[in-house]
Amino acid sequence: MRRLAISDEGGYRRVIALEPIPKSSLHIDMRSGEEIALHEMDDAYYAFQIDEALFLGTREADESDPTCFLNHACTPNLSFFEGEAVLINHRDIARGEELTWDYSTSIDDGLFDMKCHCQSPECRKTIRSFGTLEPAQRQKLLPYSLRYLQRKYAF
């Protein structure tokens, strides 16, 4: 991932592109970490949900691992590739642009609720569990979601 860097600019950690990245040319494998049962999850984990009661992640952020610092956006430039825990850029990304994905496409515990700061014109203001989104929003996001969500909410 030499094309990416972790930046502290703006008062928060984020991942930025060091060079232009053409559409579909960046694949970020998110399949590392430990499996964590739903009942063990808390806000200290860097994790996403891979099945009904199972998460994948870590309690400690690896300061050198960009996957720990990919932030949310309601109009992201990354999404899950064919339902797998691999993020792909679904549009061109400019040099210096922050890399983001929609957290709602990877969680459905019914509890997740977080204020959104993405400032997108399409910002939902709150990041929520997939199942609590409006039906039209779920349908829009489903193709970009993890496979277990695609199976659960197939239309």
C-alpha cells in the first residue's frame, strides 16, 4: 500500500492517496485480525461484522496499518468487492484525497449509532446499523455491503 499514507492533518487520523488511483485498481484486504463474538464487542475495538454474531478486528490499532484509519463517509470512494472483506475503489481517487468507506455496509448489530462528520451533500448525519437504515437506503447500499448482509437483506 505504498500509494497510501496515514495523515494526522485536520485533527484526526485518516488515510490519503499519495498519487492518483484509477478506478478499481486499489484492493485493501480487511481480512486480518481476530474473530470477536458479538457479546465481547465494545467501543474499544477496531472491527466490523462478518456474520450475525461475529466480528473481525483488533483492540489495538496498528499505527502502521492504514486499514485501522479508514474513516466513514456517506458517499465513500471504497466499497466491499463482491461482498468479500476486501475494499476496492469504485471511482478514481485523486492525489491527497481521503479514502473512505460506509461503515453501515459492515455492521448490523442493531445497536451501532455514531454521529457522522463526513460533510457530504448526501450525509445521513448518523452512521447506523444496516438493518436500521431506511429500506431505500439499504437497497442502495446492499451491492456494496458484506456478503452476510447481502444474504440477509437480498431483494
